[in-house]
Amino acid sequence: MVKIQIDLSEEEDRIVEVYKLTKRLKTKQEAIKSMIQYFEVSIKPKNVQEKEYFK
């Protein structure tokens, strides 16, 4: 498990709050967890060549 602390602007906080209410979630944490499931992540090495990274 990873814990992340996020400083949200007022606008971002309102977006999370509206999402929480529309999805009938109990906490903003649940709302953010639900929201991030819509994104796909790709991790690529930045300072290491791919051959060395995937050894």
C-alpha cells in the first residue's frame, strides 16, 4: 500500500467533492481512488537504457 498526500486547489477540491457526492462515496479518498482507475500508466526509463533497465 502507498499513501500519498495531495494539496488540492479549491477548484480541484470541489471537483473531487462533486465526484464523491455523485458516486455516493463516503470519503474523498474513495473518490480519488475511483477517479484514477480511468487512467492508464506507462513507465519508461528516463536515464537508463532500456536494455539495462529490463535485465
